[in-house]
Amino acid sequence: MADDTRVLEVLGADEAWEVPDSWVAGIRRQLRAWADDPGTLRPPRAAAFPEFVAGTPAAVWFTHQVAPLLTGWIPALHGDYAHIGAELTRDFHRPSVRFGGAGHLVWLAATDWPLQVVSGARSFGEPGRRQALQLSRDVVSLFVDAPPMAARARALTSAFDRVLADRETARMHATAGYDTIVQYWSTDGLRDDERAVLPELAGSTSALRYSLNTLRNTHAKLLLANSDDDAGDFALLLARLVLSSGLRHLPPTAAQILGSATLDVEKALADITSTFAPHTWLAANTEWLARAVRHDQRVLARSWAAAATRVSVHLSGVLADGPWPEVQVPDLGALFRLLDRDRLQVVDAGRPEEPAKSLSVAWDSIQDAAPTPGEHAAQDSLDNGDNPLAELDALVGLESVKESVRRMVAEIKTNLRRKELGLPSHERARHMVFVGKPGTAKTTIARLLSRVYKQLGVLEKGHVVEVDRSDLVGPSVGTTAPMTAAKFREALGGVLFVDEAYTLVPENSPGDFGLEAVATILKMMEDHRDDCVVIVAGYHREMQRFMESNTGLASRFPKLLSFSEYDTDQLVAIFELQARQRGMIYTDAVLDVVRRIIPPAPRGHNFGNGRFIRNVLEEAISNQATRLAERDPDSLTERDLSELLPVDVKAPTSMRAEDYLLQKPGT
């Protein structure tokens, strides 16, 4: 890169953008063409745009407004083009203060920012309002080939194109009240993939959900790639952000989005409030990000910092005209200086040749994935790519299980480094006992763990072989050991997950063939101690009896993960997550019905938890199909096919809610 190359540094982007002079010149030519067109839309003289020359067309002003916001929601910009809007409109813009130097800007706007020209033309006649709509589209389309703006610009351009192509929708924009137009964009104006990159258009709650989801996702990935005990989990991070923003409790809107996880944040707040020093933590946080950049995790560090900035702005109340927090989290000045040095070093030296992959970087192979945010629609489920820890963090509840998994990952990473340096490792057996009721995600966690272990190089394949008694115990003498051994060999390189393991040793059956299956598993665990992870799962009480049935079991299963039953709020959150993953749209009224059909605690010993909710959702989708079948297929819209209504939600017919109430509470 030549010394005179000018850059735009967008914190959430993968890298700084070297802005081509030709691109800037092309934008300025188009702005001049609009200015030279006597028929282009302009504000009345009395309502001329502040700090712009007289007669500036609406398209020029709109370019100034949207250019930074197309880089992201609450973007942090740095570099020569940090004030990108002013740079592009400098022929028309006459600000009282010019931005310059090595600083940065954090941009804010109302959630209806793409409609500013449409809003400004409300007093115009129908032709003027239609021109405002077309100009809005044309301005946004100027940025579809600019890397930091491309995704949001393309999504917004497509949405405008659909409005312009639909006669009734275009007429609504030219004749209806502004509140109606805003409502359209917040609910129907965007497709799911478009809302994923423009979450704020659905409103401030959606934007906050997007910000929290992104931060949770990137924090998990950054911890995995750059372990640091002081960084803490997501709950501790949020507590620190709350205190740095001058608050003492999580704001109600954030608490509502987090649901039961709010309790973890409030506990973290209680633990650290009396000793927390914002500036001290900020310095440690900057060093953590610096280590990530040095270890070639710069993209992840940038994504984390962008997400933390958004959440900090939300928490501090800046969006509601509150003051900026005294401590800016993260320290963007220090971070941008770090990124500048890193960028210049790469330019001067060129990227080094990739070294041979060593044990210490084995976990760096986990691929990044962008979250897919949104509200009450499919885009809110996170697309974590091949990142099992991010998927783990996105699961509802299970906080103690998540913490245990993080500790296991930390142990493995530390031991990998010890091996690399020729030091003795301190590894324990990785076999585990999972205890908990049905539907509490035991199998899901086993699958995620297998993928984590594969990415860390601990397991060769990372697959899961799920078995129960029928897969291991034969019908006659001499058949059990071969059946069990065959299943174990099938699991080599991965995880053998034995569900309801206690059924292998039924009570008062000393000669049962299941005992032979247990003995075979124990022997093969010893013979293949590094080639397979065995997880045995079941109810708390029954698994205790299982572990006591053989003296060799306890020593070979040093880790126990306890899966708590979900409370009602968590079960509703699971319904939301599963519905969004299936591309369904729903309202709060639907969630109210879901809440009503969940049986109250204490629930039966066999209550299905997540499985019960899955059955509720499947029943609702089936009921929706029955309802829609009565209509003309040609009349069904995409929304009709995606939307669940309260009437669709009923207790699953496979086992009604009242049936669960007849079960005795378990232990």
C-alpha cells in the first residue's frame, strides 16, 4: 500500500478498506449530477439543510447521512475517511467543525434512518413523495460495491426495489402517514436475510437483541481462540459493561431479552460492584484484545470490540438522549492505535509465510461465523457456522454446563501447550457422566463437545455414536460382548454416548447381561483411552445407582455435568429459538399461549422439557397447515406460510399437558 493511500477503518469489518480515488470521484460526480438537475428533489428554502450550501438536493444530504450508517448499526469509524459522509459531500457540506487527526467517530441514528428523505417529503405532493422514495433507493445503491457497506447497501437496495415494483406498496409510501410507513419497514419491509444485516429497522429492542447476541457469540469465540481467565464469561462481561456505563443494574429491556440469564448477570454484579475499577479493567481488556491481534485473531478482536461498543451505547442510554458514559468501552482510541500499528507492520513486512501447524495453534482452526440477528423471525437464530462453543453459548440456560465445558476446553489448551514445550501434562480422563431429566440438552451437549474435541485435535473424527441398552445387550449368552465391542469400535475417534445407562444394571437382576456390557465398555476404555470419549447419561438418582454398580466406574468417569430442568421462561425461550430456526414468525400472543400450556412446577419425573416444547411447536406447525389448507393455495403469501397464530398452539396430542401433571415429581 502506498504511503498516500487513504483508508476507512470500520471496527466491525475484517480489515481496513483502502478507498479507491476512482470510487470517491464517481460518487462525487453523481452528487453533482443531481445538483445540476433542476427537477431533482430539494427542500423548501426555509427548511434548507443545516451546514449545506443553499439549494443542496435531498440526495446529497441523504448521502452524507447514510454513508457511515451503511457500515453498521452504531459503527465506530477511524482513518482518513472516518467522516465518510463529509468527505463524499465536501462540494456541498460546510460544517462548523472538521474532523481530522488520528481519532475516531461513533455514529448514532434513529432506527428509521433509511427513511429520512421519505420523512422529509411528507409535506410534498404524491409526485414528490414518490421521487423521495426513488432517490432513497438510488443513493443507497451507490454503496453496493464498497466492501464495508456492501452487505447493508445491497439489502436495503433490494428492499427499496420491491417497494417501487409493487404498485400498492409504492402508493402507500406516497400517500400514507409516516407512522404507517415506519410500521411497514419494521415488520414487512425486509426479508429475513435482509433483516439479518439491518436489525435496527425492526426497532430498538431488535437492535439490542442483535447487539447482545453478537457480543455473546464473539465473546465465546474470542475466549476459545485467546483464553484468558480474567476475561470471564458472558455474564461477567455484561456486568462490567453495566458498571462502566454508570449503572448498577441491568436495564429492564436487556433483562427481558436475556431472560433467565439475567440472574447470572445480577449475581456477577453483586460479586464485583464493590471492587470494580473501570479503568483498570479497561486496560486489561485492551491487552487481551492486543494479544488476540498478535496471535492473528484480529478479525475476531475487531468483531468483539464492535459488538461491545454497541452494547455499551445501548446500556448507557445514549440512544434515549442519555449522556455518553465516562469510560468508553472498549477503549477505542487504544484499539485503533493498535490496529494501525498492526496494519502498517503487515504492509511493510508482507504477511509471513504460514508456519507448520503446532499444538499451540490447534484450536485456532475454528472458523468464524457471523450471527444472524433479528426479532420474532428466522433471522434471530444464530448461524454459528462450524463454531460449537458459539452454539453452546447460544443455547438457552445450562449456565453451569457451559462453564464446565469452558473449563474442559481451557484444560485441553493448556495441556497442548505443555506438550509443545516438552513439559509433563496433567490430563484427566475425558469420560463424563451427564445427569438430568429428558429434554435438557444432554445429547446436544455431547454432539457439541465431540466437535470441540475434534477441532482441538483431541479426537480424530469428532462424531457421536448414540446407543442405549438395546444396542449393547444381546438376547443370549455370548452375544453382548461382541455387540458392545462393535459399537465401541464404531465410536473410535469420537464419542460413545450411552443414554439411560442405568438400564444396563437393572435393580435386583444380578445375572443380567447388561453387566457384561459395562465390563466390556470399561475394558475398551482402557485399551483405547485416547481414541474415544465415553459419556453415560440418565436421571440423577438412577445414575448414582449405576455408578455404584461397578467399582471401576467412578474412577474412569471423573467429570459429572448436571443438567437442570428448564423453568417456564426458559421453555418459552426454547420455543422461540426452535420456531425461528424453522423460519416461523410469531407474536407475543403466541408465546402467551405457549406459556399457558406448559405445566407448572413441580413437573413429572418424565416431563420432556425441550422435547415437550419441540412437540408443541410441531403440533402448532401441523395445526397451521390444517388451517391454511382451507384456503385457496394461490392466495397464500410468504407471510401466511410462515406465521403462527395463537389458535395454532395447543398441547401436543402425543401427551397432553394435563397428563404430565399426573406424574409424580422426580428427584
